[in-house]
Amino acid sequence: MVENNHDLPKDVAENNPGWEKSVLEKLAFAAIDEQKSARRWGIFFKLLTFAYLTVVLGIAIYPKLKGGIDSGTAEHVAIVDVVGQIVEGEAAGADTVIEGLRDAAKDKNTKAIILNINSPGGSPVQSAYIYDEIKRLKVVHPQLPIYSVVGDMCASGGYYVAAASDKIFVNQASIIGSIGVIMNGFGFTNVLDKLGVERRLLTAGAHKAMLDPFSPVNQQENKHMQSLLDQVHLQFIDAVKKGRGKRLKDAETPDMFSGLVWTGAEGVRLGLADDFGSVDSVARDQFGTEETVNFTPQERLIDRLAGRFGASFGHAIASSLPIPSIQ
């Protein structure tokens, strides 16, 4: 940039008296071109951001997609994931798993269904819903095999679900079993006494504050809740016995339904599982194909956001209620 005539040779300055104006014009035009370029790039990035947001919104609004959007015409083994806790609103909840099972069974090219299970358990109700649906599908589609393949863990509610399938495959190091029911909590009565805190509780109904952690233990309420757990436990045991039948080697021993867990290798010996294998090896060795299609429904973004809000609200309402779980 030329700032004054001292920067030019004397003869050039004398022969070009309007050189300052020329330089200023060039600088002005350069600045205008730079502004135009910046404006074009700004428009480009705004359009790019708009396109990105449009795609995200489309994914959030449009219907859920299965892992196998188009199963094609080739025969395949359908996969339905049961991964995580089996509770309402989660990926392994009954609604999601049942939807995947029904979609898989409807597909004319499905040779078999494999439940890919990796779960520590969860709600006995949600687990029972899935168990009953598997049994129903076996009646509607008697020629359609439904197998379970266990990953790291298939305990409690996870095993409840697996027991409904035709066969259960495990890894030798898998954890399997835990046929029991649990309900836990805490007692803070002595803590409040030491802190000098007075518990003020109003109820309508003699047992409305049942198992309140800030009140002394009520033996009558404890007995009632133990009876409830025993009933759920018997339902669990009955489901396992119906599902596994004579394959259970030690079905009448106390340990089998005590809540203990075993390795996959021990589970096969006890009849809790049938054989060893992974999803791919079972599809290949049992059904003669390496073609698999995952029918697990994928959660939409908008559903996830709504579900998180609903779960938080529901948790706030239900946090004071004792709920049994098989985990």
C-alpha cells in the first residue's frame, strides 16, 4: 500500500499527480470484492446449516425405521435386540421388543428369529409381556423358530424372556440365571433421631406409608410385601419351567430358583441353556444362512426427548412407591 508521495520516486510523483485517487479507488474496490466474497461464504454456510437441520428434523419427525428397512427378497434370519434393562420406555422395554418380533414374523422372507439378549433384568411385568408375545407368535407361526442368543448376561428378567424361546445359546463365559425377585430400600429412622429431625407424616389409610424409610419397620407390612414377592417369584418359576420343560436338570433343587447365577458353560450343564454360539454362528449353523436383518425398532429423536421428559416426570411421581424387579 502506498501511503504518501515520499514512497514514490520524485519523477513518478510529478508525472502522476492523481496517483492518490487511483490508489484509493483500487483499495475501495478490493474492500468491496472482499465483502462480496465474505457474503457469499456466509450464505453458503447458512444454507449448509439449514440443510443439516432439515435432515435432523426429518429423522425426528418421520416414522421409526427398523434396522432392516428393506429386507429384500433373500431369505434371512431376523434379529431383535433385548439389550439393557427391561423397563418401560427403554430400548429393551416390551413395546419395542414386541414391535420388532411382530415385524420380523410378518416378513415372508424370515426363516427364523434370534433374540440377541444382553440384559441384567428389569420389570417382571415388561418381561412377562415379551414372554407371552413369544408364546403367542409360536402359536400363530408354528413353523417359525425363535431362538435366544446370550451375550455377556442374561439374568432375571432377561432369562424370563429367553425361557420362552425354542433354544438358548450362550458363550461359555456368559452370566445366566438369577431366577428371583428383589425389592430394596433404606431405613433412616435412627439418623433422624440423632439429627433431632421430627418426621411429620399424614396419611389416609393405615398402610398408605407402607415401607416408608423414615418410619420404624412394620412387621405386618413386611409380611405382606414378602407375600407379594413370593407370588411374583412363583410366576417367574412357572414361566421358566413351562419354557424349558424337562431340559432343566436340577429343576427341583433349591439353588435353581434361588437367585444364583451361573456361567454359560454351567448353564448348559444344568439345562438353563442348550448350546454355545453367537448370533452369526447360530444363523449360519442352525439355519444355513449368513444373511441377517435387524428388526429392532430405532428410536426417533423426538420420541427420545419426549421419553426423557416423561420418564423424569414419572420417576418423580413414582419414586416413593416400592416396585419389585427381577434383576
